[in-house]
Amino acid sequence: MARRDGGGGSGGTPALRALEAAGIPHTVHAYTHDASSDLGYGLEAAHALGVEPERVFKTLMTTVDGVLTVAVVPVTTTLDLKALAHAVGGKRAAMADRAVAERATGYVVGGISPLGQRQRHPTVVDESVELFDAVLVSAGRRGLDVELAPADLVRLTEAVVADIARG
């Protein structure tokens, strides 16, 4: 996979700057976000970019026993909160409040990237990530995704890989 600047230099998003700083090969994919789309951000990205939806992963901010936790699952699935809690040794998980998620990550909902967040949070990536040579996640804003190797995503986010997606 070729590394392209595509906005990843000093003017890029924190996610792209994190990838560049770590020397991780990646490809930036931009598309025009359609605010009127009813597909959801991730499925809209897959459709607009012409990639298999199973390879596009969404980033969800949750709390596990009161601790902000990042969950990364395919856009074609839903997050199993109980499995997420179990993956990090917790008891109870819930979706984080939108404003809390945006404040904690520095990104807006629909553009939250698991990479380059303001603070490091415990992160769990669904095990289906290992089925692919490359996956796409948000690059830090709506209409911008980044493609990278699953192992690089897991390494850079210091994620646990577990079965947390359903559907």
C-alpha cells in the first residue's frame, strides 16, 4: 500500500499526522460527504469509495465501567456492549454521550478516528479486522478515510483484538 500525503502533512488531521509520524504506510481516500444520506457515515463511505463495506470500520466511543473506551467494528455490524466490556475486563459498557465523545477525541461524530485522538483511550478492534489485508477507518473528518494494514491499526492504537461485533 502506498503512502500518500493526501493531506497527511502538517495541514492534515491528527489521525494522518499520527500515521506519518509512526511511518505507517497508508492511503488517504476522500469523498464528498452527503449530509442528506440515510446510509450512515460508514456505509456512505464504502459506497462513495467503491469498497467492500466489510472492510470499512467505524469508531464508536463508549464507556466501560465509567472509563471512555474506543470500539472499532465493521460498518455492516453493531457493537456488542457486553462483549466489549468483557474484552477490557469490565462489567458494564454503554455508548458515550456525543458531546463527551467529541470533546475527548477532538473529532466530530461521523469523523471520529481511532487514530490521533486527543488522549489515549483503551481500544478494542473487532477480530474480523484480521480477515483483510487492508481496512479503512475515518481519517478524522467526514468525507475522509484512511486505508491501512490491520496490524498497523492495532499497533498504533495499542488495541485489544476481540469478538465485539454482531450482525
